[in-house]
Amino acid sequence: MESTNTDMEVVAQLRTARVAAVLESSKGNVSSVLEAPHDSYEAQVYVVKLLDVSPRLGKVAGRRLMAELGIDPLSRVHELTEAQRCALIGAVENPR
């Protein structure tokens, strides 16, 4: 029973972190979420979700950017290489 409670707490923390990350991204602060530590709950969010809500990119441009950079559509923030992370931050801060 104790492990079930612990699991539920972790799921609740993941949900809260995901909502916060998406909210931050929707405010235009995608780079702060992309720079999250690898072991944080925010780093578990899908990159595509962050780019979809970004006011600077949007759904189509975000997915196009991911394809150009060779990022899998189901990649999470913690799975990005340093080069991919830097390229995404550069593209978000300086949209075309």
C-alpha cells in the first residue's frame, strides 16, 4: 500500500511539473524549460508539446524545426543532445 501512495505522489509531481513547463512555454520562456536539469520532472516533458504552445513558433513551425534538427517527435527534454538543445534555444529566441 505504501508503494502505491509513493507512486501516486510521483505521478502528481510529474503532472504538476508538466503543467508548469507548458505554461512557462506558452508565456514564451521555452528556453528556461529546455535548460532544466536532466533529473528534474520538467525534463520529462515532450519537446513537441513545448514547441506547440510557444507563441514564437507554434505547431507547424515547431514540428518543422524538430524535423530539420533531426529530433524525434516523441523526444523528451532530457533526451536532447547539447547541440540539439542549443539549436532549439537559438531558434526559439531568434525566430525566422
